[in-house]
Amino acid sequence: MTEQFIIQSDSSNIPVAEERLFHFCQEIHVGRYYSAVGVAMIQALENAIEHGNKGKKEKKVTLTFGTCRGGMYVEVADEGEGFNYAQYGSMPKEEEQGEGIFVMSQLADRLEYSDGGSRIRMDFFVDGIDPAEACERTAVLRCHNIAKATVQQIG
């Protein structure tokens, strides 16, 4: 099962994508994973709109939701030129870019870039997620958010 749709490159369209994802997750009976998948999708959308399409509202972002062996995937493609995605992934330091990529890498079981970085596919293996791994992911994200909040309070 696959669903594909296009939105204008405007952050006001993110709720439309969230609603479509919610219904897709319900339809394939993985609604309890919607939050994790949704947060990762929002990060990918924000990156596509802001960095890929450079905030140009006339450009488009293509989203694809689908089922795959063991779960589901979300693919986000922008009309930008791509970027050097190999330099991102670990927890970013203060004021460094890459926070969204870090979050996606913690929530998705697999990230795959194509088209020079203008397309990302995130696989979520929801059929057999290991509870210990889920707790570890949550702990990493919680630490990241605490560190970020501390920096904002000091600044």
C-alpha cells in the first residue's frame, strides 16, 4: 500500500501532511507509532521547505507513505539541489545545523538519501520493535532536549 501527494513548500501545509500520515497509520493498523513517525516526518518536511526549497513557496514537496517488510516508510522529496548529508547524523553541538537529521536518525530504523540529498526515505520497523531499543531512543532524545533547553535558558 502506498500513498503519494504533493504540498506547496510552505510550513503552513505541515498539518495537512500530519493528518494524512495519521490516517495512513490508522489504515495500516500502526496508529500507536504515529507520534514517532510524525515527529520524524515533520523534521524532514521542515528541512525540505527551509533548506531544500530555500523557503520558496512556489516550489513543491512530494511525500510518499508506504508499507515495507516489517513496517512502513515515509519519503520526503524537495526540488532543491541536495546537500552533503554524510556530514550530519550525530548530536549537533550548540548552534550547529543538523538537529533535524539527528532526530530523524534516532526515530527511524533506517535513513536513506537519494537524488543528491533532496530525497530522504525513513523506514520504521514497527512489527517487532525491541522495547529496550525504544527506551534507548527516547533517552537520547530526552537528553538532547534537556541540553537544548539548558542552552536556551542560559542564552
